[in-house]
Amino acid sequence: VCLASSSSSLLAFSFILPTPTTRAKVVSAASLSPAPAFYSAHNNNNNNNNNIRTYSSIKSTILQTKGNDDDDDDTMSDESNPIQVSNIQSRTLEELVEYASSFSAANGLQVEVPGGSDDARTKKSYVTAPISLLPQAYPMSEFRRATTLAAPFNELVDRIGRDGEFLKDTLRDVRGVDEYTGKLLDLYEEIYLGENKGMEWGKHARNADRLGILRSDYMLHQSANSNETGEYSLKQVELNTIASSFAGLASTVANLHGFLTRRKEGELANFLGENERAVMGDDVEAVSNAGNQLERGVPESPAMVRIPAGIAAAHDRYRERFVDASDESARQPVVLFVVQPNETNTVDQRLLEFALWERHRIPVVRMSLAEIHARVTLDEDDGRLTLDGGGEVSVVYFRAGYAPTDYPSGYDTTTANGSGIEWLARERLERGIAAKCPSMGYHLAGTKKVQQELARAGAVERFFPPSEGDEAAGIRTAFAGLYSLGDDANGEDMAAVREVLFGDGRSRYVLKPQREGGGYNYYGDDLAAKLRDNCTVTTEGKSDDGDEADVELSPTLSEFILMERLFPPQQRAILLRNGQVEGTGMTISELGCFGTIVASGEGDVIHNEYAGFLLRTKFSGVDEGGVASGFATLSSPYLC
């Protein structure tokens, strides 16, 4: 089964959550295994029913990509016909899979299997997380660039989150068509800007520190004008400011890949070399002989050191500012993890919790928004957030709350009938003196509309003036083409729309909503149809090719942005599900770089650094279907 496609895509990656079923025998679409759930790697996890796509439908899509490609090495697992992988001996492949399965069990590279009932939830079981068996080649220069950009992007988010005028102006069209983003903006205005309820309402929140655990996601991209050199450059897919996840599991994958590539170095040389040539082209030999051999290979991710250090910095600040050190009876404040009910990505979160205790002796308490509404109180006088069992909260860390489905009781917070309790809990936490990760301003800074607005000329410079050096120019080099579909759409934006409607632009753009969690983007014909359905085109007296046609955008498009589609290099990979080979074929990857920042209410930056990486790899022949993204795995970069 060929998994390669002539056109790679910009996409939000998702992971298949393994189920303890037998492997699929891919003979026809009818013989595929039962459908496991999907959960998003884009943020924390996505357990809502609106983001579920059956595994069978994904494999059916993959099967349809075979076309006339004769590459027989691209296969899905079939127990009657073991997979053969180019440049890897069968015995070596078996040993690699055995190593990966054992390493995963020994080091917690696992995800929780969802229970079917409350009873089942008390008997937890775990399986190996979806991973790529081996790392993917990645240019050392672009990896370094991504890590260098972490601190500037951290500070950019902090400055945006404090600029109420910018956020209100940028999101004014979105709030009218996206109830969720509108609610966030309403709360931001009330708490931080003093609107509607007065400045007293948000006084504690404005005095609280801000903590950011951010992740900027990138793809390597070969633009039209780089075809002569064949070089790939780093382009930002998006900047995640809430529930940026998989730091723990990704660090373990990097350790696994480092072990495998060193332990089986000679046997993997040809396989890794083929992927290096796919990324580096003719430069691969020059790079190999450039004297940087010590840096080649899989780097170690510092995520499980630096992310806990960022949380600890905010926690320690809270203790210094608000806990009386002379009071021996005072209890140690806790870090509150806000999680989804029936969480499945627990191992990744627990790795962070355990590191906080092991390295900093900081305790963690986990609650859903509904539990917080019932069990956490706010002292209006001093802003302290207190648990029902005693003890106060120093840091609120959101691993939930990033999607409308995290607020199932609705938006009405004015009645006492149980509606709106999740929003009431979110508001209560935001108004407290504890550091929030993220604060409401940081959360809004991560919206797609803000990302698009930053691509406008002069927008980044608003936050990094020339007097501060060349930070703005460095940030701008990572931007892909981003275009507005709101009332502020200019000539350049409309030119992109016309390309989709009247030209071949449907293959060069992707339509992205404000939604987090992946699975909501539009590509190709779906993109063109979505624009046609939401544009009024007047051609009377105009040319037939659309160059002179009048195009009016529907207000419903305000919640979307149009983005340049990225074309990363395709590399061979072996993808595992439930500890077994699920398939091998050509894949594309997305690099995520974590960063942590702690800033005071007045804007003083106390802590700001790069904090680790992850790489996600998926078969290149599958776009998002508008529902879920496809079969993707945790991987790691092999620097070359």
C-alpha cells in the first residue's frame, strides 16, 4: 500500500490512541481493525466526539493514495506478509521493535487505555504510545534556529497578552462568530481591563504573575524560489499557548531513539543516510565532514528539567510574595493541574508532576473545571485560591479549557441551575492571585487570528521596537503567508482568496479556524467549496477568469484565516501502534519547541528560556478530512 503523496500538507497532527485489540490485517478496506479513538497532540488531548474519526476511514484514505506508485516498500502491517523495510534487515527490524516495546514499558512511554465505565476507570491499563520506531533527519541549523526563537516568542506572547487594545481590535470580528473566543475576550476585558465590572473585580489577577509553557510548531518548507538550491527553511505552523503537551513522552522518545541509533549504528547507517539525503540533498556529505560529528544524532531534550523549573520559578515567587515564612503552621502551597474528566493522556502529565516533586518538592493536585467549581474558593480580600481540604494554590496549570467541549454546561453563568459552571470556575481561577498558565491574555495571544495579524507589516514591531535590536526581524523570518478573511482583509488577502476561487490556489493554501485540538482545517476542494459557499461573487460585466470579479466575504469567515500551505521533505519511517509495527512509508514531520516564561503583573520578566522539543511524524498521503488529522506518532530529530 503506497502511503506517499505528491503533495505534502500543512496539518494539525493527531495521535491514534491504541486499544488492546489485535493488529489490522490490511487486505482490503473491509478487513480493517476496530476504530480506536483519536486524541490531539496539538494541545493536550481531544476526547470530544466531534473530533473522532475511525481508524478504518484513515486506512481507507491511505489505500486510495496508492495510484500508480510502484514503491512496494510502503506498506501497512499484514500478519500473513511481514513488513519489509528498505535498508533494514528483517532480523534488525524485529530487534528494534522488541527494544522499543521494552524501553517503553521500562520508561513510561505509554498512554492510558480509556475505560468504558466508572468501574473500568478504577482499573487503569496502559499501552505503548504511538511512536515512530526511528528518528527523522533534521537540519542542525534549522533545529538550532527553532531553539533560538523560543525566548523571543515567549516574550512576544507576554507583551501581546498585556496589550488589551491590540487584542480587542484584532479579535473584534471573531467574537461575533465564535462564541468560545468571544467569551474568553469578555472575561479578559472584565478582569484585566476593568470593563463592565470595574477595576476592583480583577485587581488580584492584574497583580498575579504570569506563567507561560508555550510550544511553537514548525515545518521545514521548500518555497518556489528555493527550488534551485533545494534548501528547506523553518516556517511556523502555529504558536500554542495553552495545554502544550507531550513534553514528557517526547523526551522519552528522544532517549529511546538515541539508544537505538547508537546501539544499532552500523545496521541503521543506510536507512538514516537515505533520510539525510532526502532533507539535505547534495549537502549531506559536506555536513558529514564538517567536523561537527559530536552534535550529530538525536539530541537530548531538556523538557523534563526546564518545564518543571519554569513552574517552580512561579511557585517560588508566590511563596516569596504571599506566604509568611515565619508561620511554621503554614501549609506548602500546591500547583493545581486543570485536567479533563476521563483523561487519557495521564502519563505525560504525571511525568511532569513527578519531576516537580522529585526536583523541587512541589505537590500537585489534579481537578477538572467542574470539580474546581465545587471545591476551590476565592478569597475576595486577598485573592487566595483555597482547596476544600485546606491549602492554597500557587500556580494554576491548564491542561484543559482550551476547547468549547471543555465547558459542557454551557455559557449562561447568570442562573443557579447548574449551567455555566466550567466558565464560572475558569473566571474564579483567573481572578485569583495565583500565577496562571496561561493567563487569559496569553491564551488569546495564541489564537489563529492573532497569528495572522502578526504577519502584517509593522505588527511585530509594535511589540519589539528597533531600539531593542533585531528581535522582530528574527521572528518574522519564521512566518509563513497568513491572510485575513475578516472586515480587515486588504488587497493582498483578497488576492489569495481569488487564487483559491478562480485559480489553482486550492493546492497552495489551507483554511484554519480558531479551534484548538486539530481536525478542523480545510484543504483542496473542501477549501475551495468552503470559500465559494461563503463568498458573494459578482461577475456581471467582468471577465470570465475572475480577475475583475467583485468578491465579498461573508462575516462567517471572520473566524478563519487563510494560510500558505507548507511542503516539508518526505522521509521513510516505520510507525508503531500498541508496540507493534503498523506500517512503513513516506512521512512528513512537524517540530515543536517548548519555551517557558515567568513575568510579573507589571511586566518584568523573571524567567525566560527554551525548554525542550518534540517531533511528530505522520504518513504524507493523508490530509485532515475536516474531522481528524490522520495517523501520527511521536518521534525525534536526527540532527545532520
